[in-house]
Amino acid sequence: MALKHIIAAGSLAAIFSSPTCAAEPAKLRGDGAVLGTFSSPTGLAYDFDGGLYVTQWSANRVNHIDASGVTRLVTDKVRSPSGIVVGPDGAVYVASYSQGVVHRLRSDGVPQVFVSGLRTPAGLSIGRDGSLLIADRGLNQILRANASGATQVLAQGLPTPVGVVEFADGSLVVSNFAGSVVEVRPGGAQRELTKRLGAPAVGIVADGADAVLVPDYSGTSVWRITRSGGITVLIEGLQSPVAMARSKGGSELAVGNWGDGSVRRYRYGAAR
């Protein structure tokens, strides 16, 4: 089945870009290029050289695919690796869902505990100030970790949060595996954006200043959801998509599928 795309008009924007970059999209068709097949790819993160990190939940491995397509093992010492993210300084952070910690990987791939005392950390992202954000499904919390690994609770009482992004105004948008996507305002007020997805997954990413892209693990699609509650399909024909990342330049999306283990790359935002 061919994958259907909705490609945003103009250049793709980073998380703090202007609202004009989140224009109403138009539909195209095509297949995402398969970068590799992995064992339950749950987390994806681009580095600054165009390479892509992949966590393999079932294999307890973290791999790296460089810009030329060569795959190497980074570490096999993280149990049930879920979310992964590359910080502003190039540091790589990976969550261990079963051990309740977030590791920072040394340059040689050796994991070192950066944040402990968690329950089931799932998705990771980088906040507006460069700090680490953690969605902890078991604690029903979103936490911020500072440079020393000390944490602060940003939101709580969420129904199984597994992914989070932060916008320039300090608002969070959270994907909850129980079925909702929620906005959390800086004062803590929560507002449901949609419940149309069966299981919003780990790989939530920002799309301009007023929207997010969210894979639905229970289905076959990646959705675009605006902060005003608008929702439309971005990609169809997937197999339980769970992981997603955007390249640092913003022109690529990578999607990890739990169902068939594939990681696929899509050009997003460029004129065709």
C-alpha cells in the first residue's frame, strides 16, 4: 500500500520558528525510504551531522545510522531503551524504560546514569532552554532535568504520558498512550487537543510554532495536530508507528514502526 503524505507548504520549521511555517498542508503520495529494519524501534534522534540514532527496545541496543547509510552499534548496555535525544552540545541521552533511569552516553557509547528515581521513562526531548524533558508513563509526569541531572516536575496527573515537546511560550504538548494529546500551559492548566488517536506514541515532534506531529501506535498513521485542535493525517500505511524524529535542519522526518521493525525516512517541507 502506498504511503500518503501531507507536505507542509514552504520550508519545514524548527520548534521555535514562525507560525507562517505551519501553513495548511497539501497531499502528496510516495513511499518512505527504508533506512533499516530493527527490533522494536522505539526512539529516534537525529544528530548534527545528519545521522540517526535508533533505540531497539526488544534487543536492548542503541544503533546509529550515519548520513551515508552505514549502521553501527553504539551500545547494548541499556535495558529496554525507549526515548532518545541529542542535546544542544551533541550529548546523547537515552531512557531505560525498565530500569527507571535516563543515561547519558559517553563518546565511546558507555552509558552513565544521568537521571535516576524514575518509574518508566518513555519519550525524551530538549526544552526551550536546552534542558532535558522526560515523559514518565508510570509517574504520570513530565519532568525537566537540569545540567546536573536534578529534576523538576512540570506537569502531573497525566494519563500515561509517553512523549512531550515544549514551545517558545513554555507550553507543553504531551502524547498520552491512553489515547489523548494534551496541551499543558505554563501555569499547569491542561487542555485536551484530541482523543482521535488510539495510542499516541513516544515520537511526538513540533511542526512550526503551533502544531505537533504524532504517530499512532494502535493504527497506521502519523497525524498533524494544531494547538487549536485541528487534526489531519500526515502519513498513512504504516505498521504501528511509535518512534519519530526530525532532522536538525528540518527537511527530513524519520518514523520507526513497531509492527515490521522498519525505520523510514521522508522528505518534508521542500518543494517538489
